[in-house]
Amino acid sequence: MAAQGVSRRERVRQTTLAEIRAAARRLLIEQGPQAVTINAVAREMGMSGPALYHYFSGHEELVGAVTADFFRELIQVLESARDAYPRGEHGPRLMAACRAMRRWAIANPAEYRWVFASPITADRQPGSARELAGSDFEQVFLEEVTELWESRPFPVPAPEELDPSIREQLAAYAASAGVGLPVEAIHVFLSCWIRLDGLLCMEMLNQLDFFYSDLEPVFEDCLREIAPKLGLDYVATPAGPSEGT
Amino acid sequence: MAAQGVSRRERVRQTTLAEIRAAARRLLIEQGPQAVTINAVAREMGMSGPALYHYFSGHEELVGAVTADFFRELIQVLESARDAYPRGEHGPRLMAACRAMRRWAIANPAEYRWVFASPITADRQPGSARELAGSDFEQVFLEEVTELWESRPFPVPAPEELDPSIREQLAAYAASAGVGLPVEAIHVFLSCWIRLDGLLCMEMLNQLDFFYSDLEPVFEDCLREIAPKLGLDYVATPAGPSEGT
DNA sequence: TAGATTTGCTTAGAGTCATTAAGGAAACAT
DNA sequence: ATGTTTCCTTAATGACTCTAAGCAAATCTA
């Protein structure tokens, strides 16, 4: 029922790996990022420090694994929020994903900061787990916007209105990432994305505490401004999903 | 010529303090934030570690002092960019300050991240040097916008269009910070601020590397969108300042 | 100007980290 | 039953923060 092709050893190993990442997360939440040390994690699970080196090549790899976990979790949260609405309803699906992102950030501030406002500049090499998970994450929104565009194109600036340098950079990105969207549409999408995520970023970095105590209405305001740019209707209270898949 | 009421000792002490902060900054730039340790800073100036405890109560206070330095420097940069234009020209003055902020961030990425994307969650207590410098920093923009508003009010949403919760929060902020601007105007200002700084924030956290290699035109695009919200004309190439003070 | 005090530094040391090395014991494979 | 792999331990190195104890020079005081 459990063992298929994987040996018992392998299963135990995976369990331990998961336990390690869980302990690291607990430390992150309870005592902050600087508390996530090899020693502390090991102690947390009744092991001695060097034992962890059988599971991770070092501190950095542990950090990378935990980060990848968070990305996966966030992607999953976004996808299920999105999939609460049927495939064709791109507006509600996008809005739901946006709101879910903020909800996750609010519920998991330490994790959000760990991932996005990473003190850890390392692990930025292309090909790292982090980089891969990061692009998967963008993909959730980009895919939906692509479908939206294909089913009902939103208004875009005229080609000559777009700064040539921006055009060039986006063309390069589209080519390398295989995005099936015209440059102008990517520009509109990214403008919206930057506004929304920039706001969330500032909120999570506590840069707005001085002015606001609750940014939820500000976030909604941002959604309201963004919606028409993608040709969508802003809906304040998301109506119950119309019985999706 | 130099010694006034301060003793020679005090002067030497201040010099040493400055040298310590400079060494810390050098380490930050050359080897990243994790290299800014008490020991490394001391070594950098030919001292032994514990000596620094005569100047700072510990690592955290050193970090705080360096942060405050950066804030002061940034404020100074903003002010002189602004003051390159005469007092009445609020548009050019604001734009200049915005561009100067990005220029400083680009020229001093480590410092910018140190200040704004601080891994260091500590030192957030109200009254800390950091908090004070932070509010001075906002003040540069807020003051200018206030003068702009008083000389030539920009369009604001009708009172009933503004979310009641936002209104309430901004009213509280205005009262506590002594802002002489109606709530609606604060809202417009903050919307602009959040867009601009959110973009810069994401840029500096490398969240946009995937899409763009050079964000300067994107930043300009943002300025172009923001300008009319404050009733200003967007000017791409800032004309030489008309011989300000 | 001599003596007391303050200040700036030193080294020593305790406790934390990351990481490597060496070895024991249990699980597994044959 | 034997050999191998795997998991974990302790020991040790060198970094870090920070406290303690103490020397020596600068400064103040009488």
C-alpha cells in the first residue's frame, strides 16, 4: 500500500528531510530568519548538528530547500484559489489568485519575507531550485493572462507608444521564456503585476506602517485600478464560485 | 577654528565613530551584509574586536548607526536634487527627487537593500534612530507635495469615493504626523508614492530581473503615469535648472 | 607638576555558529 | 554470516558576539 519502487530506506529518508524542513520553518516563524541555523534545526529534532550534513550539503542548501517549499506552497495556494472558478472565467480566477497571494503573505509573513525580501542574496544562479520555483510562480499569473488575452484581448498601447527599450527587453524575455503574448500585452500585464506585487512588497517590508494599519482596502483599491487595464470587471466581494470543477 | 565647546577627546571619539561606520559600509559594499560583523569591522581598522564595544553597545547598535547614516545621506541627496530647482517649481523638484532616489539606489544597491529590504527586522521600535530617519525621509516628499497642494491643488477623488477605512487610517496618520493635507490629497500622494517606491523596491530585490535588464525606462514610464495624478507635466529630460538658489 | 581618574585599548574566555574528520552501530544485501 | 551502506555520534577548527580583567596613555585636579 505504501512501498512501491522506493525502498523503505528512501521513504524514511524523505520523511526525515520533510521533518528537517518543517523544523526549519518552525524556527523561522518563532524566532526569525537568523534562528534558522544548522545547529538549531538539528537541536529542534533531537539530533546533533553535523547529522544534518547527511541531508543537506550545508546551510545554504537547507535554506534553498525551505525556500522551494514555500514557493511550492504559495503556487499551490494560488492555483487552488484560481481553480475555485471555472476555466473560462479569467477575471474571477485572476482576482482570486491575487487575493490569495496577499492572504498567504499576511498569514505567513516570515515565509513571505524569506522568499521575496530575501536577505539571502545567494542562490540566485539560474538553474537553482529557487529560480525554477520562482518562474513557476510567475507562470501561474502569466498563463491565466495569456488565456485571457486569447479569449478576450484587453486594450494595449499602440506599438509606437511603447518605449523602444522596453519593447526590446520584453521581446527578449518573451523569446527566452516562450511567452505567447505580444509585447504590448506583456507590458500591460507587467505594469499591473508590478503595481500589485510592489504594494504587497512594501506592505510586507513594513514600509507603509507609518501611514496605514490595515492595507486590505488599499490592496482592494489597487485591484480596482488594475482590473480595467486587463479588461476585467472589479468585483468587490467575490461571489461564490459557480460550482467549478 | 575647530574646537569650540567640545573637548579634544570628544572630537577624536567622533572621528573614530565615523571611521567605524565607514569601515562597516566598506565591508557591506565589498562583501555583503553578512560580512558586517563586529570583528571584521574592528579588523578592518586595525583594532581588536572588543574595542568596538566602547563605541557601540553591540552589533545591533552598530547596524542601526550605519542605517541612520544611509538615511541621512539619501535625504541629503534628495534635498539637493530637489533644490536644484527654485522653490516654486514643485513639479521639477518632485521629479528630481524621485529620480535622485532611484539614482542613489542604483549607485548604492547594497545600502538601499540594507535600509529598505532590511533582513534586520530589529530596531523597529518607535523612537529608534532608524524610525526617526525614516520619517524624515518621507517628509522630503510629503513637504513638497504639501506645498504643491497649497499652491495648485491637484485633482482628488470625491469624499464618498474614498473607502471609509482608508479615510479613517489616513485621518489618524494626518493627525499624528501633523500633515496639513486633506485626507483625499494624502491618498493621492500615497498612491503615487506606493507605485514609485514599490517599483524601486521590486527592482532592488531583483524580482524583475526575469523580465527586464534595465528598469530605467520602466521607472520613467511610472513617473509619466504618476505626474498627471499630481497635476504635473511629465518632462522626460529634465531641462537644466533655471538657476536656482 | 604629581597623583587620581577616565578612556581606549588589549588579551582571555564562554558560548554560539558552520563545517570537516573519524569512527561506531544499526540496517541492508548477498 | 559477512561485507557494505547509511545514519548518527563526538572531536576539532576557526569564525562570531559579547563579558571580564587589566594595562597604559590621556586628561583632569589639586
